[in-house]
Amino acid sequence: MVLVTVLLAPGGAVSASGFGGGVSAPGSSGDSVASAPAAATLRWTACEGPELVGFQCATLTVPLDWDDPSQGTLDLAVARHRSTGPAGKRIGSLIFNPGGPGLSGVSVLPAIWTMLPSAAKARFDLVTWAPRGMGGPSALVDCVAVPMPLPATGPVDWPTVYAEARVARAAANAACAERNATVVAHMGTMAVVRDLDALRAAVGDPKLTYWGMSYGTRIGYAYALTFPDRIRAIVLDGNIDPSSSIADLAYSGTAKDTALGYFFELYPAAAAQYRRVHAALDERTVPLPSGGEMTRWNLDLLLDSAAGGESGYALLAKVIAAAETATFGSGTEAADAARLLDSVHLVESIDMSGPSFAFVNCIDYADRPTPAEQDAIARSVRLRGPIAGWFEGFEIVSMCAGLDVPADPVPIDFASDWSAKLLLVGSTRDAATPYEWTANMATAFRASRVVTYVGAKHVVYGVGLSTCVNGYVSDYLISLKRPARDVSCPGVAKAAPR
């Protein structure tokens, strides 16, 4: 699951995603796991490129296989922004991962730095890296995300739609794996956890201060289990279910519909307009000035892309109103509405998540649903999430097509007395990782505290504009002060004007 900001803008395309070593027993010292290299001196230089002006970059070298260093090394891109406060007040590094799998933290560092609360900026260097295969020197080469054409208007033969998409995806995955054979088998989270510990040592921090977003929460909880004595503070924001499988992950395909329920509560007129338009588009399409057309599928994908973008809800309501006018209106009003729909670019296909997403997840989880099982899970998700589930469930459950990578599973068993004092952040209507997953993380880490955001944001700290969430998380990061009990923060999305 990936941290993505989606905008309804001209030319905006819709795309998916955004969703080894030994492990110590919970509560152990972690000494059974090979230690990270002694703290190295990263050679920081000014980053290249206009988007990274003011940031520093370096390279971290790690073993390709932590259990067999003789296999060679990988170079990982690292970047940071120095803290803004007095040197004597600097606590250390706040290392973050933005999710995916598939995202490089380096590519989003400027945006995250801009949104990070000033209290945290003053006390921490903000540090990130491009995980194995996800950018920088170790990036996968010549790999593509496969587009899935939208079904035709009318009754849909879903088994055929899914079978064709699965064949195309299998071919793309297999080709990417063949071209990148050296790194593909070593992209799992348990290897990334060891890389993270090496990065902690390389920046000179005796203990880790970490902020994991979405998939980054999997890295964070696996780190907590692997190196329990090396934790200063861990924030897990937009949590992955720590006790799941590929089949379980597919049910996150209903999360967009859950988030859209929140949008429709705030904009009830848009709910009625959507139902009316959707019923009409089951049987016909609406021509657009560009020569394209509006179908039920690209209308649903528009809602899918905007589900978690609370700041864009007013614009989404305007687009749905335009869809109604273009469908049922006439004359100048209908023509103007059709032009607005053209301006937000109703897509004709959607990219399934790329191979890096598949490689990591298919190493992290050992289950391999058969094509028949994939279709059954996809049908279940489709029924539970009729707006977005027709794509989202199949997109996840089919991701291992064409792959033959050995599993190195993340841990899913937790001791009942585990005492890591983590801080968890979850949204009640999260558009990517269901709130139940945050509850499951809290069950696994029983000494954690939960900050619940009442809204649809996927990842809230800094990026969610919630001063309530920002306050709790910054207090924890800076002072290690957590709320005495689980707390709730109100959403910031505004209801439709009356």
C-alpha cells in the first residue's frame, strides 16, 4: 500500500498502488540476528536535481544477502534534510519510509519535508532511502506496470476479464524478474529491516527513531520484532495487518468504498447524483468532446482515485454533478459539463501495480492463491466494494502471477506479553489500509497506543493537516511522551455547504 496524493486535474492518470534474515523472539535481545555493520560515515554531498535543492544525498552499501555476504553488495540511495533548530537541541535522525512497496523515500523527501510539523523539523534530521529495487543504484530496470483495459458497457464476463489481465501481468512480472535476477530474490521486508538497521548505525544513532507509512508499517513492526533493544521511537501510520496473507490483503480492496461512504456522508447530494448516473451508465455511455466517452468504469475509477483525498471532496462533488448534467441534461449546460469531465481525464485503462510491489509482497507472504481462488476472492471483494472493489481486489490477489521467488515471510505470531511502546495512527475510513488493520496491530503490540483519526486519510501525520494528530505524534517523537490511553482526533474534511 502506497502513500499517494491524487489530484483531479487535467491529464491526471489513474494508477494502482497506492498496498531475509533470522528473527528474534519478541522480547529477546535481538543478539541472535547478525548485527549491522559498525557505524559508517556516509559521504553526504548536495543532491543533484532542482527538486532536491537544499537536500543532501549519500550511498549506503549493504550485503545483497545478509546471511551470505559472499554474494556481493547493493548500493542504496540515501537522502536527508538537516534539522532546522540549534545543533545542541538536535535529537538525531527521523528515518521514514513512505510505503508501497515500490516507492523510493528519496523521490518524496521534498514533499514530506514540506509537510513535516516544524517542531519535528527543529529536532531531527529527516532521513530516508530507496529500498532494494525501488530507486537509486539498485533500481529495477526495464520493468513495466501492466494496464488493465476497462470492461465494456453492459454485463461483464469477469472470469475472462481477469484471465486476460492475469496473463499480461504474468508476462510482465516474469520478464522483469529475468532482467533483474540478482536483486529480485532479495527484496523482501526482512532484508529491508536489516538495511534499515544499517542505516540507523550509519547516521550515528544508537537507537532508531522511525516513521513508517502504509507498507512502511510492515518494515517498522518487523524491525521492532527483530531489534527490540534498538528502538527509541516507532510511529506506524496507516497500518498493514501484521497477521495477514496475500488473500487477506486483497480485502483491502473494499477500503476505497469505505472512504467514499465518508465522502457521501459529507456530500449527500453527490450520493444521489452518483446513484442516478451509475444506473444509466450500466446500459449506455456518454460521449465527450475529446472523442472519448464516459462509462460506469471510468467514472468509478475517478471516485477510486479521489477516495482518500479529503481536501478534494468539494471538487469531486462538482465533477459528479457534471456527470449527472452530461448524462441527463441537454444544450449548453450538458456540453459544458462534458467539457469539465474531459478536463479531469476519464481514463480508459488502469495500471496494475508494478513488479516491485509484487516481488516484495510475494516474498513476504507464502500463500499463492490459484487462479480459481483469485477469481473467488475478487468476486467477494467486488460485491463488498461495488465502486472500487472490482479492480482493487483482483489487482492485489493476482500480483504473484508469473513469479517464482522463494518466500521469506514476515513474522505473524506475537507473544502476548510483547511490550514495545509504539505509537499507531489509523483512520476510521482509511482509503487504502482498513482501520481494522490498525486495531490488529494494536492487538499484536499490546503496549502500543493508538491515535485514531475520524476521516478517510491514508497516512495522517504531517500530510493530513490534523493539528491533533500532529501534536500527539510530535510529542512522542521528541519527548517520548505518549497519551495515557488511546485517543481520537476529529477529521478536517468539511461537509457540503448548506
